[in-house]
Amino acid sequence: MEVLKVEQLSQSFGGLSILEDISFSIGAAEKVALIGPNGAGKTTLMNVLSGFIPPRAGRIYLLGNDVTRMPSHRRVSLGLSRSFQINTLFSHLSLLTNVLLAIQGVQATRYQMIRPITAYKENFDKARELLELVDLWGERDSPITTLSHGQQRQVEIILALASKPRLLLLDEPSAGLTSGETGNLVHMIRNLMGDSTVFFCAHDLDLVFSMAERVVVLYYGQIVAQGTAKEIQNNPKVREIYLGVEQ
Amino acid sequence: MIWRVSKEQKKRLLRFAPHMVIGLLLLTLPIYTDLSIISLFNKILIYGLLVMSLDLLVGYTGLLAFGHAAFFGIAAYTTGILIKHYHVLSFWLSAPAGVLMAVLAAFVFGVIALRASAIYFLLITLAMGQLIHGIVRTSARPLGALTGGSDGLGGIPYPDLGFSFSFSPNSFYYFTFLIFIICALLLYWITKSPFGYSLQGIRESEIRARTLGYNTWLYQYISFIIGGLFAGVAGVLYVHYNGFISPEGVGMGASGLLWLMLIMGGSGTLWGGFIGSGIILSLQYFVSGFTPARWPLILGVCFVGIIMFYRGGILPPLTLLWKKMSHDGSLKG
């Protein structure tokens, strides 16, 4: 069964059409990249998929459920998770609290009012495990604002993965990182994603071709090509978009 | 048997030492002060609880609620009217009714106000606070006959707990103290719970909280109702303490004063609400004794000073100082 199925999705802001008649699907455990030049509609597509903005037309199915009009938090309980292009963290809370909040987000205990958050030992152990994996356990009591940009990017991914999502959306995971840092991040994502399905958008083509099994190309709100990394690399239309036409 | 104290317990004891010292001072207050000071501290406790309930909304959830005195007033008026006009003398009936009305108001206001966020939320809560102020201020019948209009509602006695016990100012102070401690502990537990941390997460980034699975609207709504509940408790205590409630205690001026207390004490710290209430009410008490006309000026100077030098309020630097002293100072061991 497809983890994500998108049918004839359209979105526009005012008279400006951002996404036009987008249809694609992603199977279980697939790693799919979304590429396209600036303004192609990548982030808008991510926002529509995560439920921040309702689409103008079309349908979205998550694990067979129609989630087109479903609020974001309920999509999360179905197994969706995402990271942001611009760091969107709980800046003034400690790193550990950030991770604990991410873990408890899909648990019923998140409404619990009388027991202290520290009483949930399994969550604490899970947070420790996640943070030790990226060597940030020593920083657990620091507020997010004191971490470097590179570390905050790692935390972005950790928070998205903490709920063990079925479908992980990553919006420009390597935004603002050096190529060395990107390498580490890719390594980390590979380690952590397990058999999650991953749909990510990126500008960095090295990142795309090292992680994606399949690539979807978006250009002015339309899908102009999709296929394996190799097919996309040799696709004349994609080459034209990225490199221009030889005069 | 020797009472062994582990290192962890010692650390905790040391951390809560200031709380215990203040608690002890408050507990023994009637021994070494006169009635007017006890009355002052009684008021500080009631407003302390009220500002702490506001802190749950402002400091923890990030909701800029500017009509908080309305819940306080609704509870005070409800209890007052029940006692005065309907002769519901038992505290066990009139007090829960007051708190219930405050909760119901929060229930309704929350739905309306939470359709907006940030500054718009502030404006809607301000408007609803003024609405309540307008309702209790009108002298038009039948409401005016119940509330006393702009004259206010007076002649409310100390609570009647039954079992032929009657309060003195001292015992009512202890009664307030007990309820304050219970409510403050409940609020403290809430802020340390998964729910409380979720509120802080929502304050930091609502969008991230939503993508982690939190129904942020519901959290804000529940927090708003809890805030209304504790404000209601404070309102019931106040009407018994003061024996009188007037529209001035309900409107924009009152809500503004609560914000002032919160900012002075430190928002997002919970206990800061109590500290802020203590500072402002003490200032009012002592300074207005010297120069009744100029006390707002002195208050203004203090406020500007705190904003300039301690933007986060008084409590955070005090906490830091205590941490430093108890960690590497002479108090160690």
C-alpha cells in the first residue's frame, strides 16, 4: 500500500497558481527527493502535505486515510512527521525538553497534569538514546539558543524522528550547512530513519543523489519529471531547467 | 535511628530553602505583627494567587490575556450576591458557585478569544473584561439591584464553614494561606507536568508543537480555563477578605495592575506572581502612608527601574543568586 498518495493537488495564493494538478505516490520505505528551482512550490507542497494550508483542489491520502482536510496534529498521530527549512525549535527550552516534547507528542500522557515530566522514565531513556547518537547528550541542559546552527539542524531532524514516524517529510534538511556538515547530517539521517518512508526536498544535488531512490522534479508548480536518480540526471528537460539551453 | 540525608535530598532541601523560609515567615506572621500587616499579607496572598494564575496563561502558554480580573470579579460577585441577596451562607455552596461561574465564563470567553492570537487575543480579552466591568457597573434593574452598580456590593462577612466556627482576622489569614498553598502547589505541579511543558512548547513555537502532534488550540483552551478557575478561587477569597467588591476591582485598571505585578515579579516563573504582588501591595501600603498623592509616581519609578535593569522581573536574578550562593558559596555542605 502507498504510504502517501497525492491526487490532482492544486494550490494558489490569490491569482498566483503555486501548485497545479500534482499527482504522485510514495510506497513503503521509499526515499524520495523533491527537487526544483527556487519558487517551484516545494515548501508549499510540504506545507499542504503537513496540513498547514488546505489545498484548493485535489486529495491527499496518508496510509490509505483521506487526510485532505485533517488538522496537522491528527496527521501526526497517523504517522506523519516533518522538519523545517528554517529552524523551528522550542528555542528557550532545554535540548532535553525539546526531545521529550517530541517523544510525548504522540502519547496519551501528553495531557497528564499531576505527575512531573521527569517521572516518565522510558521517554527519558529514549531521549538519551537519541541525543547520544548525535553526541549531544552533554548539551542536554543547554537552551536551544546556545547551540550552533549545525547542531540545531541536527535537532530539527531528531525532533522529527522522535515519534518514529511512518512518513517523514524533510524540508531542506541541509539548509545553511557546509558540505562537511551535510555529509554528517546525511549519515545521521541514514542511521536514524530505519524503515520510515522519507520524502525530502533539497537544493543540494549531492544530498539528493546520495539519499534518494527516486526523484520528483517540480517546476513552476508542475511535476515535469520523475524517476530514478540516473534517469533524472539524464533527462533533457531537467538538464534544461537546471543548466539552461545551449545557444 | 539516624536520619540520613542523601546528596540528592540535600540538594533539593537547599533548593527549596528560600520557599520554606518565606513559608515559615508567613506562617508565624500573626505572632509578631499587628492586624494591619496581617491584612496586607492576606491581600498579598490573594493577589499572589491571582497573578500566578495569570502567569500560567501569559508566562507559560504565551497567551496575552488582558481581561483576567474579569474571572476574579465574576467569582467575587457571584459569591457576594449569593450571600447578600439569596442568603446562601454556607461557604461550601457559595464558594464553589463563584468558582464555577468563573470557570463557565472562561469556557465561553476562551472559545471566542482563541479564534485570534497574539495582540488580537489581547484586544478580545480586554474587550470581554470591559464587558464584565460594564455589566457589574450598570445600575439598571434587575442587575443593578444585585450588584449595587457603581457603588459596589458590600457587607460580605467572613466565610461560614459550618461547625459553629467563626473567623477572626488571624484565622482568616491562615485560611487564605492554606488555600494559597494548595492552589500554588497545584499550579506548580501543572507547570512541571507533561501538560505544563507542552504549554511552554506551544509558547515557544506553536507550529512546531502542531507538527509534533499537539492540538495546540485545545491546550490553550484548557490553560485558559485553568487560569479562570484559580482566578475564581482568588475572587472568592477576596470578597470574604475585603467584605466588598466594586467594578474597579474587575475592569481594565485591575487587569493592568495584575500585569504590572507579573512583569515586576517575573513572568514564566510562577512564584514571581506572588513576589510581584508582594512588592506592589507593600509599596502601596507603606508609600501611600507617607505620601498618599504620590504613590503612583513611586510605583512608576520602580517599574521603570525594573524594566531597565531586570527585564525578566525580580525573581530570575534572585534565583540565580541563590543558586550561586548555595553551589559555591559559604552555604555549601
